Amino acid sequence: MIGWKAGDLLDLRDLTKEDIELILETAKSFKEVSTRDIKKVPALRGKTVVMLFSEPSTRTRISFELAAKRLSADTLNVTVSASSLLKGESMLDMAKNIEAMNVDMIVVRHKSAGVPQILAEALGPGIINAGDGCRAHPTQALLDMFTIKEKLGKIEGLNIAIVGDILHSRVARSNIHGLIKMGANVTLCGPTTLIPPDIEQEGVKVTYKLEDVLKISDVLMFLRLQKERQEEKYLSSIREYTKLFGLNKEKLKMAKKNVIIMHPGPVNRGIELSADVADGPQSVILDQVTNGVAVRMAILYLLLGKKELVSDDLKGQGDS
């Protein structure tokens, strides 16, 4: 078992480079499962995984649910809008009631930073952080790294630019921690108002001009402009933001020919990326979605304490 805290995945700060490499290597095996006629293995038969999402989610929630089901685990979705939270129950009390039903893993997304950590300290089942506030989204960063390695053959030594609303982005924070550990050169690009102060202390470079990263980057990772998290006016206008930091086909001509374009989704088309770029040959956005299932299968498999080799479990792919 790799060295994660008590079967939880809360933050990429907690993982070593070796941990990340093991997840990515395990995900390669599980990606092959999704190409079979029977897309299921018995690896986690008898385990129960609960999806506890208090924020809207499409890709992450469905990806986790599909990953658990393809491993033959039982899954439960807690709909917060129809839960006892509306009656005044706290998130912790509700989670303790879920724990009392003898579940094995709880996948948590919450608008407030730190909630997955609080639950991990208080509960017995494993906790996976599926996004907490603006702080961390470790599984998104892991699937991003898997996609980069799949497309470019490596991560170490690559020039990777993360462009956009860095200040409010949990995806950016987790990618910074993961990519730096894996040996990438990371540059952040965005308006001065959307770059966190002192972020260079994390080992990244910062620029406020998109042209600076277009010419040198092997990977261009664009972030959604998170208007719902912006309580203050950080931008003079969306139009100006798009002009300065959005990517269209004309600007893309400045980039390397083999550059890959990434986005965690959902894409604000016409703001971060033009439609012809989002759907173009250098975009790997849908590959990220596909790889999310394999990476989350690997995480569930490893966290729930499997000691057999992955290949041993994959041999029983018809037993479901």
C-alpha cells in the first residue's frame, strides 16, 4: 500500500512522486478495461462508495460513480438539496450517519475549504477530496498528469502554462503541487488581480502576458473564469479578459506545433477558448474526461487496500 494517510486522498501535498507514479501506472491498466465489451472487474465487489457532493458537478461525480461501478463496488449518491442538511443537520453529523451504515469510502465535494480534512479526522471510512472550495482538487490534477504523460510521453522537463483565474482555482493549486513534484516547469499566466500573491514561493514562474507562454509551452492548461466565486470586481470586463487571455486560432499560431490544449471544464466557450480551439486537433479536453474514469478507478482500487497485483484482478473481468 502506498503511503497515503489512512486510506484518504485529501491533497497532492500528501503524496510523494512515487505515489503519483504508482497511481498513473495503475490507471494505465484500468484504462484498458473501458475498451472491453464488458467494462467491469470484480476488484471492489462488496465495497460501498458514497458520493457526497454539496456543489454542482457533472464530470467529477459521474466519473467517480462510473469508476466505482466498473470496479464492482456499490454506489450511493447523496443529493444535498434533498438531504437532512436542509433541516439544519450539520455536514459532520450527516456524514457520521452515513458512516454508521458501514460504508467503505466517501467521495466529498464542498464549497468550503477544509471540509474533507475535517471528515477524514472524524470518520472511519476513507475520504477522497473531490474539490473543496478554492483549495484542492487532487484527482483532477492526477488525471491531467496522466493525460500529459499519455500524449507527450513524460512530464519531467516539460514547460507547462496554467492560464486564467488562478486565484479561485483548486485545479491550479493541485496541478502546481503535482507537476512540480513530477519535475515540470510551471508558469502561471493571468491578470494581476487573479494571480495569488507570493505564489512564486511554490516554485512556479508568473507572467501577465499570454504571448510569453504561447511560444515556449508544451502544454497550455486553461482554467474556467469562475465568476460565481468572485465577490469583488477583479476584471474590468469579460471582453477585455478574452482579448488578453483567451486563446483563439490566430493566437495559437504562435505556439509550438505539438502543443496540447487542456481545460478541466466546463469551458466558457468564447471566453477562455474559442470553439475552433476547444474542438481542434491540439485539444485533449475530451481525453481528460476519458482518463478521469481510469485514474479514479486506480485511486479507489489503491485506497481501498487491495494487495493483489492489478493484473490479477483484471483477469476476472467477466466476474461481475
